[in-house]
Amino acid sequence: EIGERPEFKKESPDHIGLQFLLYSELKEKKVFESLIFPWFQLFALTVKREAEEPFKSLACLILEKVEASSALTSSKVTLEKETGLKDITKYLTTPFQSGFYLSLSSLKKIAKRTDLPLSFGGRSEVLLQLIYTSLDYDKWEALLAALIEEVKGWEAFYQQNLKRSFDLLEKVNDTREFLGKVRQLSNLPGRIQ
């Protein structure tokens, strides 16, 4: 639907003009406000927290100029009987759900802090392997504590850096509560040991 105008179908040497035309069409259809800004805010905040210069400064500059979107709606995650370790991993490595970006760098720090070996792979694979390894090494509680500390770090970061939108703060708070419930349930007899 977007980009269906005849101007986009022509071979044109005016690439900048086409980009502005596409931008105006996207703006007209409210694509930025509904789809891009919610993700962009989380992305820019993650860059501000995790990246080195000059990217950190660029993210700060952009965040000052971009009005925070309220399109990130919080949907509380619940812990069901069927919730497995893969579900927990998927939730924690999906920033739009958990409210924060669990980077490979953060996972390496968590592994070091909990004295667990680190596997290779993407964020989801590494986290899932950390979870399995923590169970093998009897360090499940230590891993949960380290994950909760990571979430608390994001909460503090958001409290200092968010001016208008509290959606991310609410999401990351929900994630901290969720991990607390996982911790509580894992201490029950017959549960994860």
C-alpha cells in the first residue's frame, strides 16, 4: 500500500526527491507515530545506555528532538503453569515486551558475575544456555538475581532519562515483577531446582 504511487515506479535520477515523497506519504499515513517512534525510543535509549561515542551523543541529541510516543502500551506478562524456560527467554530477549534490551554484552557480564560459562550464539540462544547451565551448576537463584539486577539498572536508567513517556518504565517494572514471581515459584517444592 505504501509506495504504490506512480512516482515511485519511475526510474528517476532524483533519489532525494523520491525519499521526501516517501517520507510525506509515510507521515500522511501516520506510520512514524504508530510503528516507528515506539521502537525508535527504545532503540535510541538502548544506544544511549550501551554504545560508545559518537553514537551515544547522537542518540542523546535525537532523543531531545523526538517527542516520546505513547504508542508503547503495557501488557502485563503472566506466569502460567505452561510457561517454560524458552518462553521466559523469548520474553526477556524481546525488547518490545520486556521494555529493555538484553545485549550480548550484558549477558557476558551476567555470566561472569554468576560464574557461569558462556556459550556462542545470538542473545536468545546465549540466555537459554545460561539458564540451562545455571540449573546444571545449581546457580539458578544467582542467575535470577543477576537478571533482576539488570532490570533494576534499566529502571534506574529510564527514571533518569525519560521525560514524557513512562511506557518503557512500566514495561521494565512489569519484567522485574515477573522475574520476582519466577524466583518465588522456583523456590516451591517440586519446581525448578
